[in-house]
Amino acid sequence: MLNQNTTGHPGCRIAPPPRFVPTGAFLKRIALAKLADITLMSAEFGGDKIVFEPWVSLLIDAGSTVKFLGVYRPAFESDEDSATRPNLCWRRSTWNRDVDHEQLAEATDLRTYLTGDTQISSIIAFTRMAVQPALTDLIKRTITTFARGVTITAAERTEMMWQALRLDIADDRLIYTIDYSPLLVRSEQVETWAQTWIEHLDKLDSHETIEPDADIAVSYRRSLPEMLAVQ
């Protein structure tokens, strides 16, 4: 408190801002953006660049872990088609809170860690629909099923293995998003489909895939760059 007898305006001292220490919630928001905010992925195959866009995806938030299971399709039609040119991409990504905190504690630079590729673990594979008939059929059935709409009712559950589910579909026939907490509402249709989607994509491995010439390029919505800009 200023001395009441002091005249004039008190001086000020310029000090550097305190070091930013990310909270658990902040780390999770960054991870969620990395998991779900990818707008495009591209890679070269035989010198030909192919851009993929989101098609069908599911985000499962279990609190301390979050999983993303999605498929992507070419963003542009091409007259070229060959066994070496992928027309389907799938991605399986996971965030684990405990692993994230352990890695951050060992990181020497916060920005480098947050902008790096170790906060979440991912498997991205390129393939052709013809060699993945079960997955292709599941994608088509998913779009047809949700095009008919779903019923959501109030839930009376106190425990659920999932805290939140988000389904996204971006097809020529349907642009669709369902985002809800199974603790608050219930949709047997969504949750039954989600379990099927999880079981199928969890079993996919890298056999019968097409390797890109070099690294995969990823584009995010503005949300992720804006959050990282505070560092």
C-alpha cells in the first residue's frame, strides 16, 4: 500500500513475464487439436503428390486418454489410377496424459515439445479400397446409416468408459457431426457403431499399404497454431 503522504505517481519496474507453465487442461487442448483438427494430409507417391481430406472419423475421450480413428480420401479426382496410387488413408492416433506429463518434464524447451511429434502417437497408412474391402464396406454403411439420422435420449448412467464421443462425416452426400457425452445422453446407434469402428480400425496394420516417397505433410485448422502462438 502506498504511503498516504507520498506525492506524485509511484514508479514502476519493468520485469519479464513469468515463465509459462502449461496446465493439464492446456496440454489436453493442444493434444485434442493435434488429434482432431487435421484438415488435409498430403504425400508423394512415385513423384505424384496426393492430397487427402477427412472422410469418416471418431474421437473417443476417456479422460486420461484420447483416441482418434479416422479415414481419409483423395481431395481431388484424378484420371490416373494404378495399384501404386493410394485412394484411401487411415489414421490411428492416441494421447496419454501420464506419458505427456512425463515427456514434458524431461523436455528442455516447451515450444519445441508442443510443436513436435511426440505428444501423441500416430500410425498413418495409405492403401487402396480394393485391398481393404471390409473397411470400405464399413465406411459406406456408416454414411448410409447416419444419413437416415439418429435418436439421442437423456442418459441415466453414472459410469461410462468414454467421457465424450465425436463422430465426423464429410462425404458428397452428407456433412455430419455428432458430439456428445455418454454420461449425459445416449444413442444406441452411435455407441454400437463406435464400438464396431474401434474394433475394426484397431485391428488394421501396415500390411498391404503403399509407402510414400518422403514425409507426410499435415495441415491443421487455425485453432492449433493460435494455441501454440501463446508460447
